[in-house]
Amino acid sequence: MRGDGTDMDAFFDELETRTPDARAADLAKRLPAQIARAQDAVGYADLLAGVDPDVVTDAAALAALPVLRKSELSRAQGAHPPFGGFTAKPASAFAHIFQSPGPIYEPGSVDHDWWRMGRFLHAAGFGAGDVVQNCFGYHLTPAGMIFESGARAVGAAVLPAGTGQTDLQVAAARDVGATAYAGTPDYLKVILDKADELGVALGFSKAAVGGGALFPSLRQFYADRGITCLQSYATADLGNIAYESAAMEGMIVDEHVIVEIVTPGTGDPVAPGEVGEVVVTTLNPDYPLIRFATGDLSAVMDGHSPCGRTNMRIKGWMGRADQTTKIKGMFVRPEQVAALVARHDEIVKARVVASRDGEMDMMTVRIEAASGNSDSFAASVVDVLKMKGAVEVVVPGSLPKDGLVIEDQRNYD
């Protein structure tokens, strides 16, 4: 118990309950050092040329710097593989090198809570004595290791389950006594439904999810099963950005990032409370991303969380500033749709439609083509979009002429 009566066991560390003045003073020391560190990386040679790090001490000063977009990062990685010259040490000095669709390469480390996911898992009630069934992927992409690192930071054991083979997932959860789930929001339901079908009782009481929208109906489904389900907002490049606590009032920004909400395409901060694009600066010394545009929309919430954490809150994911859309936990980008069209001479136009079937994400690829059928394009869909989906072939001229190549039909209310 702290002198002010706060039960510090409820928090991951004392940073979460700092006063605004204490947080600002810490940032005024750490941010200039991070800017200077970034300037030593070849990727920032032009972006931060002429910037005096000593004057960049807060978010207001940070707003004068250029925004770094994922497309620019991708191009830089082509010129300076694998990380585009944006890391503070060579690729060989990291523990892991990951590849996300694009492809985009991301570094990773096994240093204590390198992605800062422990803070979220602690808020979700994970800790010593828990066995976490980690159903995030371990193959190429970093999500599995991100959550494993967080579980290690709170003292929980991990079953590195990944996805698929649902019968084995159920058996493993039963045999090892899994008490907590980490993965995309809808996959836990797949496991639970299979367990019901097999007549197997499972011991999940908490879930930490990400990589997709947690719909209210799905959260309630878990609550009805006695499972508390909270979500985080994280990316492969940035790690944890913000997270829910038990108060479930918005998402609390992590203590080691700076979040700005800007007018999409400009980098100019919006008025407080307005919806805009999420731009993030990390204080990770190994990978100093400065004003990295996520392409996600959100807004700042007034006040502090009732849980006692005092950092800024955002409203969570409110859509995309561009057409890039997350389906089944994976981003689908307009340039991928263009690559699909370019792969087949007979394709005139294509449109990816994201929808829901019950609580599951569904992807339908509608293809305008003068010849061919769904089977002739199915392999290319998997190869280019990195996931399976229904393929519908329609006659040329059938798709709407509204400029959309990715249409999200899911209801987020």
C-alpha cells in the first residue's frame, strides 16, 4: 500500500499512477534522447535532418516533425534491408527477425517485456499461477512472441498453441489446466464450441485479445461463460500502444509510447476529442519509431480511467484512415488487391469484402473477369492476401464504381 492509500498490487508498476507533471518531466528527459538516437539511424537521415533534439520535449514539439508511414518504411526496407535503417543496432543483434504481410520486417528481443505487453496482461488479471494458452501465431509474424513476452513479465506459464487443430487445442487446454487465453477475439469461441461438442470442461477464466475487433456480443458471450475478456491495441512494429483495464472505459495509453491523434494524411493534431489517425512515437531505444502513422482511427477521451491509471485514454479502434482492413487478425492492403489483379490478365477488377458469420470474420474476394472461375483464382488469393476466403467471379462492370477495393461490412456497434 502506498502512502496515498493506493493499492500498488493492482498496477503493473508505479508509472501507471503518476501525476501529469511527473509524467511530463520524465518525457522531457526521454524524448530528446530518443530523437537523438533516431538521428543516428540512416533511415532518419532526411526525416529528422536539422532537428534539434533538445527542443523536442513534449507532444506539442513532436507535432512539428514529419510523419513516418508504413509505405515509406516498406520502401526503406528495400533500400536498407531488413529494417530500413530505422533500428539502433544491426539485425544480428536482435533475438528475432519477423516478417509481416507486405512484406514488412520487424525486429524483436527477449529482453524484459520488450513489447510492453506485460502491462496489459497484468491489467487483465494474468499472473503467477496462470497457464496461458497463447493462440497467436508463432510463424514469421511476431504476435505469438509479443504475448509470450508479456506472459513472462507477469510470471505466467505459456502453452504456445498457435491456431488450428482445434481438437488438440481443447485436449491441451484440459490437460495442462489452461486458465487464460491469448489470441484473436473470435478464436476462443471456436475452442469453447469444440469443447462443448466433445463434452470437455475447460478452465478459462480470463482472456486477453487483440488483432481484431472485440464485438460486444462476443464479449458478453464470454462473460456468460465466466470469462473476463479485455483487449489491447498493438501492432507488430510498435508493440503495445493502449489497453483496457477492468474498468472497460476506453483504452489506456502505454507508459512508453506517445500517442497523437492527427488529421489523416496531414500529421496535424486534431482538436481534443475529435476522431483522427493514431500516430505513435515509441521510447524503445532499440527501435526508435518517431511519429509512426498506424492508419487507424481513434479519439482521445477526457479524464482518467476509474481504475486509477492516470495516463491518457483513447476510445479504441474506430476504423481505418485508409482502406487497409484487418480480417481474421491480418491486415489486407489495397496494394495487395492490386497485386492480385496484376497476377492474372483475365482479371479486370477485384474487391475484398469483410463480413461476419456469427462471431467469425469472413473474407469474400469478388473478381471481375471475362473468363475463369473461383477455383482458378483461389490459390492466388491465398498467396497474395495471405489467407483463405470465398472467391466470387462476376462479369466485367458488375462491381460498384465507388473507388473501394476493400469494403468492410462488419457492424462495430
